[in-house]
Amino acid sequence: MFPRRGKQVNLWAQVAFYSSLGFILPVATVGGYLLGWGLDEWLHTAPALAVLLGAMGAAAGIYEVLKIVMRAERRAGGNNSNNRPNPS
């Protein structure tokens, strides 16, 4: 039998959602680094701002991934298919 259309769409939406998490950290890190590199060129401060803003971008990326995962866990809190009781 073929799966129902609604479940298939939901599956691909979840695949897209969780696949996008893998791009958040590298994009935030590279974006921070490039911003810092541009400021370094403008202010003639060598690699100081590039390293600093790259690290800040990595930290922001980690924070954003954790925030998204925690929100997804809260939404799925009542939809667990395991047999453990819900501690709410």
C-alpha cells in the first residue's frame, strides 16, 4: 500500500527541518568571520576582529541550533511513541 499523502509530506517537512540545522553553525561562523575580516580591512586591525567575530558567530550558531532543537522537543512532547511517562 502507498502511504497517505499527509504523512509523506510531514516526513519530508521534518527531513528538511532537521537538514537545515546542519547549515546554521557553519553559516554563522563564516558570516561572523567575513564580517570581522571586512572590519579588519577597514580598521587595519589584522586578524583580531575576524577571529573574534568568527568565534562569536560560532557561539551564536550553537545557541540557535540548541534553541531550535529545544523548541522542537517541546512541540513533540506529547507525541512521543515510546512507553515512558511524560514528566510534565
